[in-house]
Amino acid sequence: MQVPEVSVIVPCRDEADNLAFLVDEIAAAIKGWTFEVIVVDDGSSDRTPALLAEMAAERPWLRHLRHDRSAGQSCAIRSGVHAANGAILATIDGDGQNDPAYLPALVEALKAGGATVGLAAGQRLKRQAGIFKKLASRIANGARGWLLDDGTRDTGCGLKALRREVFVVLPYFDSWHRFLPALVLREGYDIVHVDVVDRERRHGASKYGIWDRFWIGLLDLFGVWWLRRRRKRIPIVRETELQQEVKSDE
């Protein structure tokens, strides 16, 4: 099997109705590259497993990972990262609100930035969410931006593209996906941003709470601040060849 250029990781839980159209939208958006789509089922209790088995039978580029119990969105993304084969790893939420049409722009922005850019992050415009969800996100993003100075106004957007070698070295913790810009900066890489527009959810409701995520996020915020303070020197590493002195015959 050909090694894909791009691996798209789709974390989800109980999103069968949305995956039914989202998977093919992703494939259509990135058809310009060799690719794989990895759907990580975070312990769904709906018909997600049966749907993905049926779809994968006719789509060789589709892979399905399943958690035996729900472990959260960050854990689902991490499972996908470790299973992925592509040099570039893109993420997109499984609820259908992230538009796959923006995936090429994220991948191109990452590639155009060169080796020093580790993350292309989507930044939502006209976000489709309730007033309380928007308020919680605004407070959390404001506190994060002030303390971490990560230059990103919206870290909760599921649309992102990272270089695989960067993704796999990031320190992991639950809710880690919400701090990827700060963690990528910690490794000495730059970030680029791409504006995206959310879509309305077609089916179902959000599977992750607002206020539980908010309070835990504040605790995580100080943890990430500490992690960044504890890495102050990032050397440039180069391998040098051993040069041996060669004596001519006399």
C-alpha cells in the first residue's frame, strides 16, 4: 500500500448520521493528495461501528479505530496520531460542523511555511454555537491568550494540520488538543492561521459539556504555562560526519 501524504484524523462519539456524509466530503476535499481517513470512534453506542464497516468495504482509504469506552476527544485524536502513516496529519471534528473544504488550505499553508512551521490552525468565523458556549469559549480563549501568548484567538477549532514529527513529540494530557498552539511553540516551531467558517450541525447534539470543559481547562491552562516555562532552550540539532585523517603513502 502506498504511504499517504496526508492522514485525516476524525474523532467522534455517536455521530453516525453525520459521518455518513462527512467521510466522503473529506475524501473529495483532499483528492489532490494520496491520503487516508482515520475515524476514531470514542466508545460510540449508536450505529457508528456498523456504518464505518460498511463504508470501509468500498473505500480502501478509510480506517476505523474504536475505543472500548469513551476516553475523550484528546485521547481519540492521540489514538489517530499514533496510527497514522502520513507525513502531514490533519484533524477535523466528527460532528460535521467543521467544513472539509478548508483542509487543502490548511495543508498548503503548512507546506508553504517550510520546515520551521509545525502547525496550521483553523480560526473560526461566524461560529455556529449557543450563547453560553460562545461565552465560555470567549472567556477561556481570553485567559489562555493572556497567559500563554500563543498568538491564536481560537484553539478550540477542530480543523488543524501538523507535521507528524511535531505531533508525536507533544506532551499529552486530557484536553491537550485545546492547547496545541502553545505546545507547538514550546517545541520551537512557528504557527500559521487559516480563517474558516463553521457550518450548522445537521444531526444530534454536542457530546462534550461546556462548564466541565471550562473549569478543567482553567486548571490545564496553568499546567501548560508551567510546561512552557520549563523549556527555555531549544537547540538546533545537526548530525556531523566523522572526518578521518588520510595519510598518503610515502
